[in-house]
Amino acid sequence: APRPQADPGTLAPARIVGAYRIVLVDPVSRRFGASAIIGLSMLISYLVSAAPIFLTGYGLSPGAFGLVFAAIAVCSALGSLVNTRLVRRLPLETIIRTAFAGAAVAMLGGLLLVALDHAMPWILVLPFGAFFFAFNIILANATSLAMRPHGRIAGAAASVLGVLQSLIPAGVAMLVALLGDGTARPPMLVMLALALLGLWVVRQGAAQTHKAPS
């Protein structure tokens, strides 16, 4: 059988710009693409802060920090396992909305621990671990919904989302690094704000549906 020929126009500027326009104009892709970006921004907020918090702020040894980091990261795998069951029973939008709400509650609890001066290193595994549990649920389902309208241009749509998912969280990382003071407060405040923003973004679709004429 003859081998398929490569499309020489794939990398043409007009084709690339067209893919961005298609993805960004679509309301479903825009809403859930933004949700995925917000989830990744929360993740990067934690990652850029973890070493300053645990190594510098609490003076943990590298070995102890590795254990804390691993304990928090394990929650991400647990989130993935739970998500495989949730997607069979609930709408993806409901799952994402609940995950953002759970992440917001986790950050509020973490901030309360910090304010009460009870935020010992291992206690912080609870709020950050809860976020990691929610993170994989948010990212997997939001990306799936963002890509759903673009089956015919799946590769181009994935490229558009990939670029945005790299650039915007990088900007958030710079902000968190500037705000860092060696405690968990700055990243938790940023992550709380992002979780609430994500919850608002996801709820916009439901609000528009209720307003739509029958």
C-alpha cells in the first residue's frame, strides 16, 4: 500500500493561526482549556514553592523532603484511580467543578493551619495532598472536554492547548516566586484564588445554559 504523504501545509502560518482561532473561539474549548490551565497553574505554584517551604522554611533534610514530596505526589495517583470510577457515573463538568471546590477547601484548611501556627511539615501533606488528588481529576477531564469539539484537528488543538498550558503557568510561577517568603502562605493564597477562579469558569457554562431560551 502506498505510504500517506505528509501535508506540506501543516506548519504554514495561516494553518497555525487558523487552529488557534478555531480552538479559542469555541466556547467549550475556551472554558475547559482555561480550567486545565488554571489547574496547571496551581500545580506550578506548589512546585516552585515546595523546596523553599520544606527545605529552607522548615529546615528538613533532603531525605525528609523527598519523603514529604513523595507522600504528596502519591495523592495524584490516587486521584487518577478515583477519577476512572467517577467518569462512569457523573458528568465530567460536575467532576471538575467538585474537584475545584475541594481544592479551594483544602487551601482554606491549609491557610488556617498556617494562621494557627500548626503547620508542621507533615501536617502540610494534608492540604497539598488534597490538591494533588484534585489536580489530576481537573486536568484529565478538562483537557478531554476542551479537545472534544476538535476531533478533525486534534493534533492542532492539542498543540494550541499545550502552548497555552506552558506559557500561562510559567507567568504564575514567576508571581509566586516573587511573593515567596519561605512559608506556605503565599502559594496557598495563590492556589486558593486560582481554585475559586476555576470554579467560577466551570460554572459559567451552567449559568449560560440556564439563561438560554427554551
